[in-house]
Amino acid sequence: MLRVRYMGNFPRLPRLTRLLLLIIVVLCCFGMLIHLVEPETFGTVFDGIWWTIVTIATVGYGDFAPSTVAGKMIGIILILSGAGLVSSYFATIAAVAVSSEHLYMEGKKDFTRESHIIIVGWNERSKEIIREMKILEPIIPIVLIDDSLQKHPLPRENVHFIHGKATHDGVLSKANIKKAEKVLITADLRQDEFQADMFTILTLLAVKGAKADIFCLAEILTREQIANAFRAGADGIIETNRFASEVMVKSLLDKIVPEFNEEDAEEQDSKIRFRPIPILQEWQGLTFKELIPFLLDQNRLAVGIEREGQNVIQPPPDYRVHHGDSVLIIHTQD
């Protein structure tokens, strides 16, 4: 005896799609049936389908109505079965929308767009980086990866949150690493400096393993791990401690206090200010890292770039200056 076994290899359609297909089948079947039973009242199949839609939607225009007993019986069956079917469909739509919003807020929803920037780690620096990015490049999508957050920290911003460790391939896949353009890995200050750098280097390996040609910028806290970060594939290194130390030494020797919020700061004597210096022609096209030695030769400490009225403090080393920009230096205002 020949037996045929169903292997179940066909993909199961989502519930919403199955409900929609079932509703379409019901509309067509009842539309054709009422047309066959009462061709005088329902002259075409489309008239029957129209009546079916109006009936199960409980709209009741009254332009078509069955007049025979058989037609009315069909109407009764349609009302009892179709109305519940449509209600179930709209309830499913609402449930899917609510579920999608929960997944988004909890960082479990996949990111599907392209040419985005991935920022690993949530802290005050990440928050400021995102704010600056929204000012300079508001159309570039940003994906934030962090395992310490339980909910989206910036739900009203154009930022997609992924919950998890960036060292896991599954988390990077959710962030659509294959289609990403750049990655910034910030140091985890909840750990000691050595562990934070080890996590950064491990994240670098995971990112470069997923997409070898992606531009990756990493924050390193200890100078001893810079070489290892480059070996792991970093395209650029940010030495946060070194930069902070330079500012502190400059402030200590010159007896000045850094003031980084120029708008809210009150005019006080002996306080540091940012002074913009127009970019010279020979500086155009240089990166911020290449520009620093020119200013140091003039005993000036560069802290950022002013572009189109916006200050970019501590830009990435590969941040290039253009015509119309100004370099921000620290100076004492008497």
C-alpha cells in the first residue's frame, strides 16, 4: 500500500495573512452565491461582493438586499460568520501593532535600513554623540547597542535600540551590520580600564568578523591596548584619558577652569572659552588629528571644530576640515 507522508516543508503564513486570505475567500464565495441565488437583485458578481463587504462590515447602505428566503438565509449565515471574522482580523492588526511597539522599546526588533551608524555602549558620551550627530547629519540613521538598558533611552529620536552585547553575532545581525556604514565602540566605564579595553577589542573582532571592510572607531582607555586594538581591526582609536589629561594639565598650569557650555555660562574672570579660528587654506582637507600639531606649534590647544554655527567637540581623528570651518581653541578671557 502506497503511503504519502506530508513533510511540512511549506512555510507557515503569518496569522494576519491567513485571516486576510480567508476574508477574501469568504467575500468571493458569498458574492458569487448570492448572485446565483438572486440574479435579478444582484446582477453581477461584483454586486454580490459589494453587498457581502457592506454586510460583514455592519455598514448597511441598503442599496442591495436579498428578497427570497434562500437569499435571506445566506445573509443570516454571512452576518453570523463574517462579522466575527472581520472583527478578529482588526483585533489581530491591533495586537501586531502593540507587539511591534513593545519589541521596539525593549530593543528586540531588527533594524532593516541601510547605510547607518552603529554606536556600541550607552553612557553620557554616547548621548552627547547622538545629539551632535543629529545636528550635523540628521538624516543618517543610528543604531544603539547596549546590554545594560532595559528600555529604549531615546524613543522620540531617530535612533533604533538593540538590547544585547555587541560581541554576539545575533545582536550584530539584529543591527543589520552587513549594511552598516560605520561603527563607534565606546568604553564601558562600569568596568575597570583593562576589562573595558578587553571588551572593546573583543567587540572589534566580532564587528570585523561580521563585516571586514566596515569603518570602525574604538575608544581605548589604556595606551598599552592601542596596538591590540589596531590588530583587532580598528580603523581609528580615540584615547579619551589622554585627551582629558591634556585639558586638565593645561587648565592646571594656566589656572583656568574649562567651561564647555558657552551659552549657559556666566561671564566670569579667569574662565576658559572656546575661540574659533578660521581654517587656513593650507589646513583645508586635513583631518583633526593632522591639524593638532600645527596648533601645538603655536602653543594652542584644539578642542573641536565649528561648522555652520555648530560646535563639534572632540571630533573623531579622521574628521576632515573644510573651507568655512573654524577650529576651536582654548583661551583665557580676561
